[in-house]
Amino acid sequence: MFRYVVLPIAVLLALAAVHLWGALGWTYSTGERAGWVQKLSRQGWVCKTWEGELALVTLPGTTPRSFYSRSGTRPPL
């Protein structure tokens, strides 16, 4: 019984714990960005999060450069 019931459940719980530890402990990115908030919206179906775009401007009066989505197409330079 231990071999067929308890051991697989213990292995699954251990794998779930390792996955949860890795998902919550891994830092996606670090650093700071400078610019102005260009757009701010609250999105999400289940978990509502604030998402926004940051306009990166090197000098006042220049054209802002915003991030583009990685959908496979790049904007012209």
C-alpha cells in the first residue's frame, strides 16, 4: 500500500512544492527605468493587475520611445 498510494502522493507534493518555490522565488527582472507613465490600465479576468506603458525620453522635447509587444513584428526604426 505504501508503494502504490503514499509514495506517489508524496512525490507529487514534493514536485508541487519545488515548482511553487521556483515560481515565487525567481526574480523576473531587476533595475530601474526612467520616464513618464504614458498609459495605465487595470487588466485581468481573475487577478486584476495594474499594467502600463512607460515613455522613455532622454531629453525634454524629443520623441518618446515606448516598448512594443513581442508578437513577432518589430516597429520600424
